[in-house]
Amino acid sequence: MAKPKVFEKPTGVKDYLPLALTKLRRIELDVLECMRRWGYEQIMTPTIEYYDTVGVASATSDQKLFKLLDQRGNTIVLRSDMTAPIARVAGSLLRDEPLPLRLSYHANVFRAFEEEAGREAEFYQTGVELIGDPTPEADAEVIALAIASLKASGVPAFQIAIGHVGFLNGLFEETLPGRTEEQEALKDCLLQRDHVGYRDILGKLSLDDVWQRELEGILRLRGGDEVCRQALELSANTGAQAAIRHLCEVWDVLAAYGVQEHVLIDLTMIGDFSYYTGMTFEGYASQLGFPVCSGGRYDNLLAQFGRPAPATGFALKTTRILEVVDRTAAHSGRTLIVYELSERQQALEEAERRRVIGETVVTETLLNAGTEQLAVVRQAAKDGVFMYRGKEYDNLVVMAAGQEESA
């Protein structure tokens, strides 16, 4: 392998320049503030964790984990999500805290992908975990908060699709009893949104016509609460029936929140079967073909850390949201102060006064600005927002010979 050039980076990681980072931080802070108002307290966990604890408990497949060896020979991993580390904390440092716990976070996570996949190996998530509440109200709360968080982040248009792993588990147990391999193949197609492949597999199973129509029919189970009623008639399996009744209750709570316009019931939307145990959901922005948030119920994870408890939550894919929010960086209140050396103290005091009240202020001496450049800036400033050295400003203040001139 050739030695990388000094400006090259590993595949799947990127630099964030000031404009992008300004947007990323604005999204992070606005979303975390939204979560705080819903009663969620922020938590931070280490970037590295032990493989034998958090690594094996993660929803990420083993081949997608970044693994390292420490000096003692222990295998450690770069965190691939935040749910498993927070479960570790809930079972240890927060063990004596009463349930439910409402925790929020913003962090970078790491997943190893094939180079040709073109996916990011390091990306950012902002999310919440609601630990200790098994009710439909808890599931509805995290969905409603996900909607509020997407609005706070600036995503202009989106839709949340909700499903339930228990429905498909029950339906497949009823129609394909004991045929584990075929069930997993069908689930994988649904997970990948490969409906053509799903129908191809069904066609090769030699099923009774009734079961064939039933399994094909779930591809059309998308909509509002009428989908719940249709699904209750589709399967008599106890698990499937319980799952649909739970979704019906979640829908009713979402109606009370007044957010149903953003929600679609999609019973083919299953999430990761090895991880989620109940309701799952994904959020799609109108401009993108992949999710900008995802979440669901995972009632078995906390037991791996010695504190069995039901849990539900979601993560916003903050890095993806950068692609759909307004590309204009927030620069409101940016001021350029140009001063003669004799007015340095007055100019710097004025800059500090403006910073205290929230403005962004850049100072420069008249000597560095240059008379001709300053004349151009003065003219541009008369028209409102103006450019100086590649940056946008709202205000210009010139301090020279004991007088102050603003534009």
C-alpha cells in the first residue's frame, strides 16, 4: 500500500469547514434545547468502550465495529451508537436513580463500511433514551419528540413511518411455522425495502393461496389508523394482535399530541429485528431517500447491564440533516470594526460591548484594511449585508481620528 499523502484522510471521514460546522453546531444546540424542554438531561460517554460489554451489546454487526487493542490486550471498540453506552451507565452510575430516566446526547459514532459503499465511517447523532416506561405513552412521547426535534433542526418537510416487530413476527409464525430460514429471508428484504425480492421469495414458497395473499397484502398496509383495523383482521396470531393493539394506542396518543399529520403507519417498517422488541420508526426528509432519524423500543438491552428495564428512544442523523437544512449560515449580528491605531482601546472596548450582548465581532486595523478596500466595503455596507474577505457582515463600524462612523 502506498504511503498516504500529507493531505489525505482515511476513507469515510471528513473535515468540517467553518460554514458546515456552524450549521452542525446550530442543529446540535437547537435540538438539545428542544429535548431539554421535554425533560431530557444531557449525558456524555467515552468514545471508546470494551468490546465484551458495549461492543457485543450494540445493534451494530460485528464486522462494522472499529476494534483496537489496549496495552493489556483487551479488545476495545469505537462506539458505534449511543444506546448501548447509555444502557451501561443506566445499569451502573445511575443504578440508584429512580425510573423512568430521560437522557439526551449528541456524539460522533463510528462504523466500518466497505470503501466502495461511499458511506461515512464517522458521523454525528443527536438523540434520547427513555428508560423504565413500557407504555404506549412512552413510545408516543419519543415519536412526538422526534418530530419536535426535526422541526427544531430546520428540516423543512418530513414524515415518520412507524411499525412493530411483533406484528411481522406473529404473522410469519402463523403463515410459515418452523421455516426460520424463509422467515429471515423475507425479513431481510423488508429491512432493505426490497419489495421485488420479497415477492420473488414468496413466489417460490409454494404457499396456500390464502397465506400467499396475506403475506403479499402487508406491502399495502400503509396509512392512518385504518391500517390498524385492517391488520387486526389479517392475522389471528396472539403476538401480532397484541402488537397492533399497542400501535393503535400509540396512534391515539399521537393524536392527543396533534402530530398525526407527520406520521404514517407502515407495517413493513421493522428496523433491526435483532435489536428492537416492539414499536420501531424512521423519519424521512422530503429531499432525501434515506432516513434522517430512527428509533424504537428495545426492552432486552438493559438486562445485559444488570438492570432489566423497558426502554425506547431515537437518534437524529445530524450529519444527514446538514444536507437538507437551509444552506445559509446564521450570521445575524456579525459586525466588522475597522479602526486607526490611535483608536485601538475605544475600538476594542466597543467590540467587547457588542460581544456581551451576543453579536459576533471581527476587528481590523485601518492599516491592514487599506484605504481603497475600506472605500469598497463602505459602499457595500450601505446596501445591508456585505462581504469582507470572503465573510458576510451585517454592520460596519469605522473608528478614525476620534470619530465613529457606522453603516
